[in-house]
Amino acid sequence: MLNELQRSFTTPHSFRALEREVEMAEALIERDGTAFPDACFEEGYIAALRFVLNRQGSNVREEFEGLMDELKNKGEAS
């Protein structure tokens, strides 16, 4: 019998959805350096694992959508 920590798991997120999370995070880094200046590496790591395990939503998506709205509004103001 496998120990709980050795057991395989299935994530509800598709491979493409996880790739998209990475793309959104990279876009935030490219634009601002970081969207989470008060968080340490370990907190981001924990948040990512919790997302993959479906224990919390995406921290990156909300920030990315805010960035896209900001860029859209700048484009409309020009």
C-alpha cells in the first residue's frame, strides 16, 4: 500500500491551462517585474502548488486581467 505522500494525483487543470498560467505570469514579470512585491518565493511556490491541487484559484489571472484592462483603457484614451 502506498503512503499518502507517494500516491499519484490528477489535477483538474489541463496542460494548456497550466501553460497559460505560466504565460500570464511571464507577461506580468515582463511588464512590472512582479505583481506581488510583498510575497517571497516560497509563498508563490505554495500558491502555485495549491492552484495545481485545486485548493485555490489563480493568483495570476486577476492581476493579468487587470493589466489587460489597463492596456485596453490606455489604447482607448489615445
